[in-house]
Amino acid sequence: MLAVSGNRRLRAARDRMASAAREYAELGWPCFPGAHPPKTGVRKGGDRACSCDRIGCPDPGAHPVSAAWAHQATVDSAVIGRWWSERPQANIILPTGRVFDVFDVPAAAGAAALDRIDRDDLPVGPVASFGGDRHLFFVATRGAPVDEDEWWSCHLDCFPEDVLETPGMRWHCRDSYVTAPPSRLPSGREVAWLRPPAAGPLPDPLRLLEVLADSCDTAS
């Protein structure tokens, strides 16, 4: 019975992640498998909280399983099905700077920004909670401008592993990624939608930038 129950949980986890990845693919959002917390939490010895088996992983459960993620991320449903069949517990990684960018802010600032957005009837797209610690605001991407002088890249915004050293707002754009719902994080936390994706264009990032920056300044 225990084995049967365990298999059912494994299939449920695989189906949940694979189904979500396929839904993102249907939106045109490329996906890639991510690391996840070990089955029983932190492994023996208390030094590993991530399936990557890296001691002291700086971003447990929230990074791609391979350095090739940027080239291999796909919207191909068959490939996505195979990936999650091979890695049933894999989290979902979404590359940024392609279909969308993501503003990543502390949860308190994100909540304040949502209140202001609702109060002022401002445009807003999908918003996710990253384990209750941060809010992720999905916006239209600036892509890769022909004139590089029109592009700015805050490096503190582009490297997900630097979040602890950069507690304010971060702009995930080219060469970056976010961990998507319903991915699982250590200590039983999850990435969850506060405002799920819907049909229609994503908001202009510059229209939200001022609101989010003000919220971060107020919350700091």
C-alpha cells in the first residue's frame, strides 16, 4: 500500500508540473526543467536542500537542471512531456527576455504595488508569489533592441542567484529566468499565482516601473 500510495503521489506531482508546463507552452512561453527540494527535505547531514546535490546551493529548488537551459527551453509539448516523465518532480523554469520580462520585488513592496494598481486602475499582467518572500510581475519584454544604446541591463537584476545580496527590485530580462507556479521550494513553500495568466497583451514595463520602484523605496 505504501508503494502504491508513493507512486500515486509521484504521478500526481509529475502530472501537475507537466500540465502546467504545457499550459505555459500553449501561451507561447518556453519552459525548461528546474531543480526541486529533495523528497524528504534537507538530506542527511543537513547540508543539502536541493536536488542538484550541490553543497550550499545558493538557490535551492529555483534554478535550471542544466546550463543549456537557454538553448533548450521549448514550447514543444512532446519534449515537455518527455522531460517531466524523466524528472517527475522537476520545477518549471521560464526564460525571460523572450516573450516577457519579470519585475521581482519583495513581497511587502509587491502587495503595496498591487493595492496602488487596483486603486488607480493601472494595467497589470500575471503576478506570482515566490514562496511568500517575493512577488513576480510579468510584463512585456523589451527584447533585444537594434540599437544597444536603447538597452539597459542592471546586472543585479539579471542573475537570480544574487537575490539575497540584492533585496530590492530586480528586472529579469535577457539571459535570466524565473521559477514558475506550481514549483515547490524548500520548507514546504511554493511558487503560486496571485493573478494567473490570461489572454491579452502584457503591460508595458515602463508603466509599472515607477509604481514598483516607489513601493520598494517605501517598503525598504
